[in-house]
Amino acid sequence: QGAPARKAAATAPPSAVKGNVRKRAAKDAARKLEAFTSALSVPVKEQQRAFRAHLRALPPFEAALADLTLDSLVRRGGLPLSAVL
């Protein structure tokens, strides 16, 4: 999962700023970080969609069991599913 993000960061185009080396390095680092984070966020969104689809596709008994399990985790101090997804 992290390999495509690292590849995106490595292939980010260099900054076009001429002159100040410090500004150029800062812009290059910002572009690489932006490419890295955008490449990471896509798989997370896909995982969220797949998880929600899986919950919707459960038979009634299993859906009720999943709801009870998630509610139990929240009562024990865990985050609700809406906050996680």
C-alpha cells in the first residue's frame, strides 16, 4: 500500500523556482509530501467503500450482530464507526 505512494512522491516534478535554494528545496518537499498523501488517501477511501458495502450486504442476523458488536466497542470507549470511516 505504501509503495505506490512512495513512487508518486519520487516522481513529483521538481520546482521551477530559480534562485533561492532554500525556497526551491521547500517547494520540492511540499510537492513530494502532497503527492505522497494524495496517493495514500485513495486506497483508504476504497477500503471505506468496500467496508460499508459489506455491512449493507450482510443478512439480517449478521447485520444485527455487527451493529451490536460496534455498539459494544463504542460503549467500551472506542470510536464510533462514523468517526473512523
